[in-house]
Amino acid sequence: MAGVFGRESDQIRLEVIERTDRKNLLPFVEGATRPDATVVTDEWRAYGGLSETGRTHPTVNHTPGQEEWARDEEGDGVKEVHTNTAEGTWTGLRNFLRPFRGVHKRYLNGYVAVFEWAHNLKEVTVQVLRQILHPLQSLRLFTSRLFTSRLFTSFVT
């Protein structure tokens, strides 16, 4: 699983990936962030090439015995270098998946997409509901016409 979490935009991008190595993570991060983005991670070596992409890449050290969970890099009293946003979102995803009591990996992408969509939506308006329900109304019209058509009734009888 890979994720990018926008602190300013409050938008997320999540993707189920086969392996969380540099070969898979760097293209995902590059595709989900602007070239001038600041990408905060821990010091895991798969993130090692992020600075080479032009992105600012401060890190925190999560090595046992040397834990650094957050750091004030600007000297203003705010610990802006941390991975807490990501950790909190992963907790939210796990809580979202928990009632399903296990999700087959074939369907995990769909569940993750629904979680991402709901997180990024922020507010359900009448317009959003119309967009969601409009295809269902079209489908209902189609099926009601199908079941009353001569072709269907002749096929059934």
C-alpha cells in the first residue's frame, strides 16, 4: 500500500502496490505530488531517491532506540517534520475495513478507492447525490423498458 497525504489540501492519494520498494514508490510519489512539493517520510531506504526528483525531502528517524517522531525544522516551535498525518490516515483506513472482517486482495483496490473518495469528498451536497444517483435512474429506466418490451416477454414465455 502506498499513500500521499496533502497537509495543505487535505487530499489523499492511495494505491495498492505489489511491492513497497524504490522502483514502485518513487513513480507513485512523483505522479501524486507536484515537483515543488515537500515530501516528509521516515528514513526507510526506499524513499532515498526523492530528493533527486526535485522535491524537498525532510525525514524523521523511526529506528528503535533513536526514535524521532517529530522535529521543528524552522525553529518556530511547530514540529512540522512528522509522519503523523500518514499514520492517522492508515488508522482510518484500517477502521474503515474492519467491519468487512477481511477483504480479498482482488477487491482491496475498490475498498481503498471508496475510502479515498470519501476522504477527499469532505461534504455530500445535493449535487453530489444527483451525480451518484443519475446513473442509477438511467439503469432503472432501461431495465423497466427491457422487462416490458415484446422481446423480453416473448423470450420469457
